Amino acid sequence: MKKLKIFLSVIALFLAFLSTQPVAAQCAMCAANVESSHNAGGTKADGLNKGILVLLAAPYLAAALVGYIWFKRFKRKNTEINMRKEKLNLN
């Protein structure tokens, strides 16, 4: 069952990468302004790229925070279990 889940996950990931299409996420005015500034030696393109990276980091930081809280809350505690030393018959 575990191998099937891994196989289906790999197939889904492969199909996701196979179906990518290039997109133009900027409006025409922003793209033209940044392109003309970059060609003239300006730094608007660098600022736009840094802004995109800052906006991209926020969801990853939020996911990391949720994962850290989940890990801290549900991690196993070091407790001692007193069990009998005899073998158990599970038949």
C-alpha cells in the first residue's frame, strides 16, 4: 500500500511538471516600465525581484511556523513504561 502511494505521488508530481506553461504575471505597463529601466541601467528590476522574493517568503515562513508548533505540541514525551518482563502470546 505504501509503494502505491509513493508511485501515485511521483506520477502526480511528474504530471504537474509536465503541464507547466509560461505565464506573464505582470501587467503590460509594469513589464514595460521595468524592461525600459533595466535596459537604461536602472535598478527598478532589482527592486521588483526583491519584492517578489519577500512576498514569496511569507507563505513558507507561515508553513514553517505551523510545522514547528505542531512538532512541539505533538512530539513524544520521554516517559517510562513499566511492562512485565514475560513474553506475550498473541495467538
